[in-house]
Amino acid sequence: MAANGNDQPDLFKLFDFPPAHAHGHPDDAQGMSYENSSDLNAITRRQMQEDITAYRYDIDYCKAMLAGPDLTPQETRSLHVRLLDCSHHLRHCQHRIELIDAQSRLGLNDASGYRVPQQHHHHQQQLRRSYSAVGTPGPNGVTKRKRPATTETEEEETVAAAAAAAAAEGDSIDVATSKSSIQRLGFWKCRLCTSQKYLNAGPNRVPSEPSKWPLRDVSKMLNHYLDLHTEHTPEERCKELGAALAQNQGPFEYWLTRTRLQDIKDLSVIDEYVDTLQGGSLPEALRSLNRAAAAFPNTISGIKK
């Protein structure tokens, strides 16, 4: 496995594929570009091979991270879920290639009615949204905190179970709605962790160190801003949480409707929650859905003021 100077996997390898004209189908004497190819099966087969390469590298990356000595239990669980998810996608690609090869042996071509499964389209759309926002994927991480091993929150256990169940059920964790699809994981880099107020807060600050990973799960976003960063005012923390959820409204909707099982018929309610947070206040409806929200505002992590 390739590594950079820090003995960590090179994430840019995920996108390091030869040009389309450099690929060739095993049955072709020459390579075939997307532009001049009329064989949908050959194009799809080549794309699946590229996906397999990316998933295998992603698996290697997760395994390398799991070998690290300083992972929290939640980070370890998240990496294991990611490994399970990648293995499902890898198996899907391998099965699709086997089907394409069988079609070729039977003399079938793209005119026979073959099309890429909808689940694969959903997954590709999810990847494009994620990569366009961040450039590279990252494990679903949390801030490292010193906390007794027996005090894991209900939200963390619920989210971990939901992620494992979703990965075991199929190739995608998208959930269909009447108009579009939403995904469970989002992306947000905490700006308070790099603020001067946090850096000057001293040894008793929470979190004790800046967030190691981007915030991807909505439960973690809520816990991070409502339970931690007590060096900032409650209004500042609400505004930053509002900014995070405004950029991750799909995952916020998933958390409300699937993780917390809220029956929301009018999705404008979600916009109202975000607007209230961006105005510097915590929506009362969130207090019954999240432990950190119930204790907010607090001056010391986990202790209500």
C-alpha cells in the first residue's frame, strides 16, 4: 500500500486513475475511450474496476487508521462501520462485473436492456456530494475526551446501531423521500477548535485538544457544540451549530426522522430549527432529543448552569 512521508495512506490515490483511453476491455485489441465507445457494458465494467480500486484503497486506509494507538472507542466503531460499508460496495462491483461478463458470453449487449442499478446511482451521487465538499473522505470521528467508559450516550449507541444496520441491509444508506434522497453522514470542520478564544482557554478547556476529525454525524455535531467549547458563550455555540446544520440539512433531516424517529410532515420545521440556532438560541424541541441539548447551556462539560 502506498504511503506518504508520514507513513499514512495517500488519499489522493483514491482519484489517481489512468485516463479513459488508457483502459482496455479484455476482449479488445486496443483501449477504448468514453467518447468513441458505444459499448455500455465495457464502459460500466471499466468504471466498476476503478471503483474496486478505490474501495480497496479505502479499506487499506481504514485498516491503517485502526492500527493507530490513540483512537477513541467511537472512532474505532466508526472505522469498522466504514470497512463493512466498503466491503458491501466492493462485493456489489464484483457481482456486476460477473454479470457483465456473463452477458458478453451470451452475446448480449447494451441493447438487451441492461442498465446500472439505481442503488449504484444513489451511491455515486452520495460520493460526488461528499468529495466535492471535502476533496477526500475521512473517518467518522469525534473529539477525544476523557470520559468514563460506562457513560456512553444514548445518541452514540443509537447512531452506531443504525449505521451498522443500514450497511448490512444493502449497498447504500440513503433514505428515499418524496422528492429526493438524504444521507446520514455530513461534513463539518469545527471552527471553534481553531479560534483564538479556544486556544487561549488553558488546560481545563473542553475538548482538551482540537477536534482530530471532521464532524460527520449530526449527533456528534450537537454534542460537540452543546456539551463542549464552554470557553465560548451559549449564543456563539448555537450560532456555530446552526452554521454546521445549515450546511448539512440532509443529514440533519435523517437524524430527526430516522435516528430520533420524529414524524415531521412539514420540512420547513427543519429550516426553523436552523434559523433559531443561527440566531443564537437553542430550539426547545431539540432538548428532548439529545442529552447535550437537555443540559444546555452549561459552563462545565456535562453540567447544567
